[in-house]
Amino acid sequence: MEKNLSHIALFAALVAVLGLVPAITLPVGVPITAQSLGIMLCGTVLGARRGALAVLLFLALVALGLPILAGGRGGLGVFASPTVGFLIGFPIAAFVAGLIVERWRAPVGIAALAGAVIGGILVLYVFGVAGMAVMLGKTLPEAVLLATPYLPGDLLKAGLAALATQGIARMRPDALLSRA
Amino acid sequence: MLTLTSPVEIWAHRLPAGVKLAALAGATLILFWMTTPAQQATALVAVAVLTLSGGTRFARAGARMLRPLLPFAVLVGLWHLATGEWSLGAVVVMRMVTAVAAANFVTMTTRLSDMLDALTWLCRPLSPVLPPQRLALAVALVIRFVPVMLLRAEAIVLAWRARSPARPGWRVAQPLTLAALDDAARVAEALRARGGSG
């Protein structure tokens, strides 16, 4: 029980810290940080359930008013902003990424890459794009257009998440809870 | 760690968090029902008055928190100028700014401890699976470990710089994740040694 709790809390902190790592800000406004890398890692390292709970805990702290969202944002306002869809998609993305690593018995690096791409990009973008369409009163194709500038960065992050997960499998095989 | 609560105490700090959160939920619902530019403009003025009621320092901090919306406002504005549906564009932009500003107002005038009490209250129906004391412990652990991990990230960056002229970039992610896993194992042991997580 303590192990679950401490892993969930420490990975929520990890997502926050990765969001504070200096970012490149695109002209569209949302900064590219390693935060979505943190979301992917929650799933691929901790597994579906713990990963999703870690992300939910992180979001709860954002709502409480801590400036831990990418670019030092936070508070209740971010849940009313056009990017709210991505926030709703975060825990589901971590869950799907974790589920793929848990269930698909491929080599860990390949399963983690698949999990990060399908969960951390595909699933996340479905929610993010739908959110922008609703909040900005746009059609879905128009909203897709707004999200595409982030795709190259996110593909890179999926690769990094897979490499990091594979490295952890090698260095701390027992600690990789998604395969425990 | 710093929170987004405003250091400038205004009248709204004294209202109970529950009242502010309920009012915010109601106001946001109404905002999404209003469809004419005149209605949205009224709401925008109301939020501006609310924010200005805290004085200029408070209002300036509130305005700063709206900056991430600027690119969206510009983009949507240009889009609707191009398509000619300027009134729809005005509604979308004003609604976005009003909704975010109102939510920020609640965040700025509510202390972290009061927010935490509100969260615990909201999570009461979950208490069979999520005892409140475990939620509180998890929140406290995150608040404690964010600065700890930031320091560790800096140490990793310094170690990298000592060995390579290249910028470390996102390569800090893997050692940082590994450190989080090791810390988690140690924290779990420490919690168990002190009587468990309750």
C-alpha cells in the first residue's frame, strides 16, 4: 500500500518537474515541454492504474493552485482554457500507454514506444482536439490544424519515453511496475 | 513552493472556498449558455470589475495570468475576421477570457489549505476506496518532492555539463525517472517504518 502511494506521489512530482524544464514556446502559444513525456512515463513505467492515478494527483494539485503545469501555469483557470481537452486526456493517455506495456508482451522498448505513441499521442490528441473545437467554437478539422505543430515534438518525446523505459528495465528490472 | 494565491489580501480571501467554487461553477455554466456579444461583453466587464476590486497590484497579477490566452485570442480573432463571422468570433474570444479570468480569480483568492479542504470534501464519496488521510498524505508528498526533484534535475544537468560541451536537453529525463523510482521505494519504506499510510 505504501509502495503504491509513494510511487503515485513521486511520479506526480516527476510530471510537474518535467513541465518546469525549460521549454520552447511555439507561436501558437502552448509551450513544448517535457511534461507530456512525463505523462507517457507514468503509464509505461508505473502501468495503467498507478500511472493514471499519478496523473490525476498531478491534475488535482494544478487545480489546487500550484503553478506546475508546463510554462508555470496552474490554478482553476487552465480548466477553462482552450487546452482543457489535453488535461482531460492526460490520465486516459497514461492509462492506455500503461495498458499496452502491461498486456503486450513484446520487448519492453517496442511495447513502450507503441504505448507512448498510441496513448500519449493518439488518445491524447483525440481529447485535446475535441477540447479546442468546443472551447474555440471550431470544427474538428480546424482544431486538428491547430494541434499539428506539436506532433513532431511529441513523436520525439514518445521515442525518448521508450528509450527511458527500456533503460529502466535494464537498470532496475524490479522497479518497472508495468511489467512486474 | 509558491502557489498562485495572491499575496495581496482582498475581500474575497475571506469568503469560504466552497462558496467561491460553487459560484464559479454556476458562472461558467451561464457563460456557455450566453450566445450574443452583448451578453458576453457584460460578463467580461463584470469579471474585470471583480478583478479590479482587489486594487491595481492584484489586477495586474490577474492580467498576467491571462497572457497564455493571447495567441488563441489573436488566432480566433483573425480567423473570424477572415470568414466574416465577427460576432461569433467576439463571443468565442470574450467567453474564453471571462471563463479563465473568473477561475483565476477564485485561485488567486483562496489559500492552498482551504482548497485542500474543499478537495477533501469533494472526494468524500470516494472515501471507501480513497481515505481522506491517504489523499492528504499523497498531496503533501508531491508538494515536498517537487522542489527536491528540481534540485536533483539541476544536479544532473551540472553533472552533464562537467562532461560534455553539448546541452543536456531532455536527456535528463531518464536519470530523473530512475531517481523518482528509487526515492519512491525509500519513501515507501520510511512510511511503513512509521506506521504505514493509514
